[in-house]
Amino acid sequence: MLLLDTDVMIDLQRAYPPAVAWYGTLTEQPALPGLVIIEMIQLARNKREVLKALKFVSKFPIVWPTEADCQSALTNFSVHHVSHRLGLLDSLIAACAAGLSATLCTFNVKHFKVIPHLVTLQPYAKKKAPGKIP
């Protein structure tokens, strides 16, 4: 099972060509942690963008962390928040994915690498912005 993180969803919503091409190769519909939807709403600048995000995510199955996932997220957050800048929602998203034995499609591997039993995938190549030094 594939779960999509917020960064991948934003690329898909913006029709970023590598993301759209990758998504077109999938043989099964990936799911979204409900917390990703919350993050997308948090990023919205106005009501129109909230509605646009909600419409976009409506075609995806939604999964939520279990009580055990929340306990795991609390443990991981308390251990890794300061040392690795693990965010609250990221700890819950990671725990949800690990609890489902799902692969989390994300480019946020720096923060997620400390989560036990979490499998991540960078699903497509990101183009470097012009003028940036690799």
C-alpha cells in the first residue's frame, strides 16, 4: 500500500509534470493519511484554496492513525523532535504509515529517517531550480 505525503500531494495538485507522470504509472490508488489533508488545509491562504484542496483530495481513500499509532508517534516525537526536528504532524503521518506497513511517498526523508519500521519512497525525480548549486 502506498500513502502520499503532503509534498507529493502538492506536486500533484499543481500538476508538476514528474509527479503527474509517476502517478499515471500506478496500478492501484494510493491512500492519504487524513493528517495530510489537514496539512493541505493549513497551507491554504483563503477559503477558495481550502475548497480546492478538499475537492482535489476527495478521490483518495483516507486512513487515520490508530491509538497504537498515536502512542508510537508520541514516543518518536518526544525522542526525535529536538534532535531531528521531527514535526508533530509528521510524527503522526509516519506512525500511521508504519502501523499499516505502508510505503510513505515523500521527499521529506531527512525527518522521517529516524522513524523505526517506516519505509519511504521518493517517487520521482525533482528538477533543481535554475541557478541553484547542487
